[in-house]
Amino acid sequence: MKVSHVITRLIVGGAQENTLATVLGLREKFGLEVELLAGPTHGPEGSLVDRARAVEGVYREVPDLIRPIHPLRDYSAYRFLKKHFLETRPDIVHTHSGKAGFIGRMAAADAGVPLIIHSIHGPSFGPFQSWLKNVLYIRAEKMAASRTHHFITVADAMTRTYLDAGIASPEKYTRIFSGFPLGEYEKAENDDQLRRKLGIQNNDFVVGKIGRLFRLKGHEDLFRIAPALVDAIPEIKFLLIGGGEWEGRFRRMAAKMGMSDNFIFTGLVPPESIPSLVGIMDLLVHLSLREGLPRALPQAQAAGKPVIAYDCDGAGEVCRDGRSGYLVPPGDLESLKELIIRLYESPDLAFKFGSQGRDFVLENFSVDRLVEEQYRLYNDLMHQSVPNYVI
């Protein structure tokens, strides 16, 4: 079975890491040849291209597959992919992300690929977009859906969002949770040396946040409640993991508020460094307004940390309210502040949430589980699409 995965960019991000882990895991399965096609990867988010290239025969760049809409380059990317599929004859084309999802599915259908699958890692439309963009994106998704045999969603919330928009029918959707290496998170410790390196004292209460420093990620809300939190918890530190275009803006905000000592910016860090940073947290907050299934939540819970998340998209499927953390209505800053203080004042409750979250994540978010579920789905769908199909 030959499988071609297509994604717009291989930046450091949840969808991209999940896709690369899937590709590398599937290559170990009997009877599978798997490749990954992606557009040029540049920018402050970091790149996973070197990791993909480290395995021979995995990665191929599609020069004109870029994120911004560009009719000439988009058509060139379509022609590149269609020609590639006609030459290599994959049994399955599996697309990811908005631009690659649309162009890749069009090219695969026109090349006569037997089975076309699209993974929805996060919504391309919703309240975070303008009315006009929502109309255009939903129309594009419906057009691509007519050429899609099956959808994989990382959360049931994504399935509901797409069905509510009239995209395909329920039997065309399968939820498969993301997966990531859990071992380093399980072993993560509260490293005194790392804390000192970052200017964190032994008695400091560390509220962590993982995510690009950019719009819709919710950092502004953390800054809004920071003065009240410092008044209630003088030893609080905010550990912001990630780089991005708004880092300078947030550093200036912290300085203007007189809180440069309370906010710690790690900048862009490689994925392998995140477990040790999670290890020194007391609590993780996730305030993004647009995310399929937030990767930061299972990462923190695998390390036994309690979490607080805005109740957006798939957050409630991994942050189980009152069991492994708290869900907060987006923008409810008073509740967010009070719940952070509650977990600071209740270390036994924080420990209980962390333990229950760890048990749930270890059972549901391993790479092996992710790969096995996708492999089974591939086989089931191929048997339905191609009579008498045999691996």
C-alpha cells in the first residue's frame, strides 16, 4: 500500500508534529510505503524538515505549496501534485491543513487516486474569522469534501463543527486522538538547576503556557489578570514557552506593567526541550481561541500537571472539568483568575488532578495508539473502496 501525506508547512506545531509522527510510525508497518510532501518551511515557528529528511525517502518539498492564497502558485502546486500522483500511483492520499487539504485533494481526485482522506487538526472557519472568510472557507471545504472519501478528526468537536456547516455526513468521520512520545513527559522532574537558570526560586508558583506568541493564542488574557494574580500570589511566575511575531510586544507589556521579573520568555525551543520545561511548572493554562485538540494539555497532564483551559474546540475532551483540571468559558477572566488561585491554595487538589490527567493521557495519547488506529482505518477503507484489496 502506497500512502502520500500532504501538508502545507512542516513548522514546529501540534498538527505538523502529529503528522510527522504518523508518517514515521506507519513506515514501520508491514506492506506500507509512506511519503510526506510539504511546502517550503520558513518563519519564526521553527522547522521539522531536518527530522523528516533524516529518514531516507520520507520527505519531498512542493515548491509552490505556500500558506497565503496565491492563484498562480496555488495552480502550480496543484499541477506538481497531480503529476506526482500520476507518476507514483499512491493507493491513498492523506492531506492535512487548509491549503494542502484543498489543493492536495483536488489533485488526488483528478489523478484518480482510489482513496482520499483528510485530517482536520483545527477548524479553518469559525467565530475567529470574518463573515466573508467563513463563507469562502466553508464553500471551499464543501468543494473539497465532494472529493474526499473519509475525514479523520482529532476531536469530536471538530466533527460537530464540520457537520454543523453541512460538510459531508456523519459516517464519513472518524475521531483519532493525536499521539506524541510520552516517555520524556512521564519522567519530567521539577529540576532545581533549570529553575535557577530561568530565574525561578524554589518557592515560586509557576504558571506555564505553551504556544506561539501570536493572535488567538490567549496570551493577552494572561497579561490582563497578571496584576491581580501577583497581588494574590506574590511568588507567581508566568513561564511562556514558544516564540513568535508578538514576543517583542509581550516583553514590552511586561516591562510597562513592572512585571518583567514575573514573566519568563523561553523563545522558540525545540520539541525535545519542552518536557523539561513542563516539569518545572505547577500548573498549565491553555487560552487559545482556535485549536483542534490542544497538544499542550496532554503534554502537561502526561507530566502529572493540573490544567486550566478555555472551553474551545476539543479542549474539553482532554481537560476533563473537575477531574484533571478546569474548563473556563473563553474570556471569563474572573473565573480564570479564581481557579489559578484555587489550585495554588489547594496543592492536594492540584496533585489529584495531575494524577488523574496522567492516567487518562497515558491510555489515550501514545504514538503507538495513533499509528495503529490510522493503520486499521486505512485497511478498512481500502477494503471498502477497492474490492478484493489485499495488502
